[in-house]
Amino acid sequence: MAIWKLGTKPEPVHLTGLDQESTLEKALKADLSIIDPDLMLLATQVQTDHGKRIDLLAMDRQGDLVILELKRSMTPREVVTQTLDYAAWVKTLSAEQVEEIYRDAHQGMELRAGYADAFGTPDQYPDAINVRQRMIIVASALDAITERIVAYLSEFSVPVNAVFFRAFKQGDTEYLARTWLIDPNTAEQRAESKTEPGAVKAPWNGVDYYVSFGEDRWRHWEDARRYGFVSAGKGKWYSNSLKSLQPGDRISVHIPQQGYVGVGEVTSSAAPARDARLTVGGQVTAFRELTFQADTLHDLDDDDQCEWVVGVKWLEQLPVSQAFWEKGLFANQNSACKLRSAVTLTALQKKFPAAFSAGD
């Protein structure tokens, strides 16, 4: 990989090797968001019952545990086998044991308090801890054998992925670049397709989708209500899942840390902000010609970073101040996914009756 800083004359940014995995481990301890903004660190060097130590053990917003293993100098067989062995042990941990691991690593702090600090949602603490597990192998590079093994396991719904970090340096400033072996959305969707022993996967009705609308400086719910759209951007991880939405699909929109704010029918499939067109006031209008409260028109020429926009006809919607939430409702970090939760659909039908009766 070669990188240049653009200016009057392109200036090369020199690649530096991560000679010591401890450098990368230190960065991850300081900020796990470089892998996933929805991860909190539980502990490092977690002792298993088999005499081994997990490099980093994390938990996501849904209460599922994530094993992060640094490759170091292990062979392909060692790194994959060891990571799977760790996951098998983590799966046996009760919620009380997970809480104890966190307390021991954080000077007696309770996991619930740490969760509130990490995610800012003290009222949405997961109902269940460690229902599912994920594995992430972290490396500056992987050999072809390890890549093939990880890709093969993922195709068969094993929740494993690999992430690569490379360091770059210009003058006294160092940069860290991240790439995934498998797109995280794809890996998660494959893992969700796996049925736990004895469990029955909830059927999908073929119509309803869940959409997470991450309200921040890049997008504002009032803009989406006014013009009829949902969007996601600042990375393919966030925008790619929107591409599963097609005209005629019904979406229920959730704002993280707030609740559900609307139900609508998709009118146009995902398009980058520079190309998207919406029907506003009966007129087809280019998205980029509209005026927004948020900085929605960012990175217009970068398909990976720009907003991807889906047109929506709102059937019912609410301001953020009236967002609807009840304990036990479905919430997910994906920008879009199939909504299978019968509990959530029943609650939404009661809250937005006109939206769910439309077309029946």
C-alpha cells in the first residue's frame, strides 16, 4: 500500500512496520473504537481455565462478548485454533463471571456503571450478557493460509473475522490504517444465520426492516422527516447495509439512545448523496440541492465516506423528543437489517397503527 499527501507536489507518506504487537495492543487498550465504536473493553490478558490468556476481551452494546487476539508470531493453525478455543471458554461464562472479570480489571467498578460510561445509555443495559460471542484476529498482516481458514469459517456462520492495521509516518506524525478481511456487515449477517442448538430462528415476514439512524453532526432526524429519507455514511461499514433496502420495503427507524421515531415505505434504493434524488413537495429534487441542518453533504466524491441516501415515504413519524422505547425492544448497530423480533413488531404496531395498517 502506498500513500501520498496531496499538495503542490505529491509527498509520499512512508509506511512503517508494526515491529512489536505491544504497540498495537496499547492502541487498542486506549481506544477500541478503532475497531468498532460499539465496543467497550472488559479486560486484558484474561486468564482462562486452560492456562491461556486472552489478549483483549470486550463487550458490545447488545451485551455480546468479543474476543480479540493478536496474531504475534503464531502459525496459521495456532492463531485460529487458539482463538476458537478462547471463544469456547468464553461461551461458558455466566453474566456474574463476566461482571467479576470487569470488576477485577477496573478497581471494583461495576459493569453496569462501565456500560453507562462507555455508551451513555444507563437505561438500556442489556437484558442478557454473553448470549453470543464474536472473534476478531488482529494483525499487521496475515498469511494466505490463515485468511483462507477465517474466510471459510465465516462462510459457514462461525462468527470470526480478521482486521489488519498498518502504520504510516510523515515527519514526527504517525498514522494507523485499518482494513477488514471480511466486511463486518457481511460477517455479522453470516453469524446471525446460524441457529443455536435447540433454538428456532424467528421467521422474517419479508417486508419489515430495522434502520438505525445515527443522529450526529452528519445527519439530523428533522432533515430526514422533512425531506423523506434515511442515510448513513462515514464508512462502508455503516452505509453498506442500507443497500439491502428496496422500494416497497417497510422500515422502522430507531435513533440510538433515544428510541423508535418513525415507520415508512422505501421509495428509492440507496445512492450516494451526490447522485440521490428525492420527491419533495411533489417535485423530484437532487439531494445535494436541498438545505440541511446537519453537515449531510460531506465527502460527496468519496463513495466510502459520503452519505448513502434511501428515499422514504413516511407513514408515521415522531420528533426525537417523543421517541418510543420499551425494555426488550430490538436494537442493533447495523444501519439496516431484517426486523424479525415479534415483540418489537407488536409494540410498533400499537405505537404506529396507521403505518402498519397501510396497504393491508
